[in-house]
Amino acid sequence: MILDYNNMLAERIGEKGIPLSALKTLAPAIEKANKSMKDKRPQMAWRDLPYNQSEIVKEIKTYASEMKDQIDAFVVLGIGGSALGPLAVQQALNHPYYNELPREKRGNFPKLYVADNIDPERLVYLFETIDPTRCLFNVISKSGSTSETMSQFMIIKELLEEKLGKEKARKHIVCTTDPVSGNLITIAKEEGYKTFYVPSPVGGRFSELTSVGLLPAAFCGIDIEGMLEGAAQMDTMCQEDDISKNPAYMYAALHYLGMTTGKNISVLMPYADGVKLIADWYAQLWAESLGKKYDLAGNIVNVGQTPVRALGATDQHSQVQLYAEGPYDKIVVFIGVEEYRKTITIPKTYSHMPSLGFLGGVTHNNLLQTQQSATEYALTKAGRMNMTITIPKITTQTIGQLIYFFEMATAYAGELLGIDAFDQPGVEEGKNATYAMFDRPGYEVKKAELEAAPAKDEQYII
């Protein structure tokens, strides 16, 4: 993986860029962040995942091998990172129309579905699509109190037990949760469900390289050991204290400097459909980790950067106009691929028409790469900050590298901002309000607070 940040610098794009002197001025903060990343490594359990999961990987592969022929579909019940990660890896590493392929063209692996929302239509329509008695449902919730996921689980548990009886139904449920505490581990032990664990110190948005992501990937025939190998390769690259040799640290430092000059939006724009959902996964990681009201000293800082997903070339026709001529409030990050896994050539059908003839004989591969370069040029000419991540090819190793790269960059950005990148108090407030509205025991004070809130003024409702 290569990070090219030329177009972030004032020396290249002009006054709206970051002067090299700013990186030198940031040196004390960089040194402090480097030290903190080393000191806090024992608390960042996700950083050890590339190295300490050989037994878990073996268990996952054995279980997937035993079960895959008994089911037609593997269904993930999860939300946030528990859904975004598995979806991103599946789209990256398997056929884009994987579920539509005949089973033999899927390597005899089951279909994959991810039920990540509680819109009632979504689950009902899923039941119209699948035979639940021919599915394995993977319930992913570290706490076991995630309302969305656990409500789905309760519906499916009842449905399976009605159709199969309790004894057979339990073989159609596998849980991924905390090994010690929470509702789901308690339920799994009582019901006798097969269970995999999320290491207690690993938060949901940093959990893709745990059983959260590895189990669904294994059931779809993805080389999970390759993903971990790629993550380990990136970890080695990120051992450098010198940020000019550390892609994740440089990525974070440039975004931090951008934030200090009003660049409050981070656009991730892959030029490969396979990496499209990596941008969705990144959006949660970057937003939930860095959007914080308080710094570590308890001061109100209200920091963060809004992540935006885009796709090249599709969003050249929907978003790039804003990026090129709108406010100077964005950093655009392209993800490029040197070698696509397939090649298709445009026929020389309209050679007599100059406005189309130039396309004849050109591959879509070259056309897409050229459009990426052209968009980069246009933004650079307009003085807009942009940088490019290039991977040689989409493989299990490079996807593992990308995942670990963004996790490291996020953690490092948190250190530069002086905030806790691993909590999410803003999310908890909404969860607690939901619990109170449904009269969950223990939330009586929150219920009283909600009831005391002023009513909306009718004159402002049209």
C-alpha cells in the first residue's frame, strides 16, 4: 500500500494547502502521540489481533467446514461495525453478485445476508427470500443489550423453535459476544448455542479482525488468515516513529492539520467497486471515534470531522462539482487499484464519431484509472486538498492492510486531538433515551427527564 500526499501540501496546491513548515511545527505533538501510542498499546487490544488468533482461526474454519453444507445462507444479525465490516469484506473479496451465483460457483459456500436495521419490512422480506430452517443466524452483540440486534434475535429464535423445536433450533444460532459479561453470553450458555468471542477490550468499530468479521468471512470462503497477515504487514509499517515513513500516522497528522484550518469533512472515494463498502465502514470508524465533546482533560472541545462516502467514477457525476468549487472544507482521499481482477475492452464501434471513437480499444480498467487521475488533477488545480491510497490489487492481504491502516490512523488522530477515540458517549445518550421510553428497569430518572422536556410548539409545525 502506498500513500501519496503531494496534493495536501501548500507547496503543490497553493495557499489552501498545508505548508511543510506546519508538519515541523507539529513535531512536539507528533512525538507525544508516538509515545502515547506505544504506552497505550496494551490497552489497544485490537492491535494484537493479527498475532494472537491462531487457535480462534482454526476453530472458525473447522466450524465453517462442518456447517456450510447444512445451510443455504449465513445471516448476520448485527449493527454498526458488526454489519459494516462483514459487508465491506464480502464485497471486496467475493464476486459482486455472490448471492445470485449457483452454489457450485460460490465454491459450495452459503449465501450471505446482513440484517442491520429494524425497519419491519426488511426482516419480513428477508423471511420471504430465505428458508429460516436452512439458515445459520449469527447474533453479534458484545453487550447483548443492543436493542436492534437482540430484538431480531428474539423474533428469529421464536420462529425457529416453532418450526424446528428447541433442540434443533439451537443448531441454527451462533453467537458472537463478550466472553464474560452481558445478556448474550448468559443466553448462549443457558440455551447451548455455539459461541465465539470478542475480546473484552476491543470495541465494536475496531472488531472486524475478530470473530465479528472472521466468522462471516470464513462462511463465504474468504481466506481469513490472509486478512490477518495483511494487518500484520501494516502493523510493521506503522512501527515507524518518523511519520514520513509511517502512512497511518501521516494520514492522521494531515487530517489533524486540515481540521485546524476548517477542513471538517473527510471524503473517502475509492475507484473500485470492490472497496466501495470500505468507505461505509470507515465512516463509522472515523465519525464515532473522533467526534467528541470533551478532551481527555475534561475541556469542551467539540472536535471531529464528518466522513463522506463517494465512489469513482459514479460520484464524479454527483459530488465532485461540490468538491471542486464549493467550500474549502474537505479533504478528499482517493483509493486506487493498480491491477483490477478482471479486464474488459471497449469495442471500436463508432470510430467515425470523434466524441466516441477515442474510447475504442480502451479497457474499462484504463478508463477508470484515467478518470481517477483526471479528478485528482482537477481538484489539485482548484487548490483542493486531496491524497491517494494505492493498493496493488484487491486481495485478502491488501484488505487486511487497509482495515488496520484506517484503525491505526484513527487511533493516532485521537491522540493528536487529545480525545478518547474509543468511547461513544453521544451514542449512549440515544440508547438510554430509547430504554427509558420503553420503561426498561433502571432508567426511571431518564424517563422523568424525558417527560419533563418542553413540548414542541405547534406554530412551528406545518
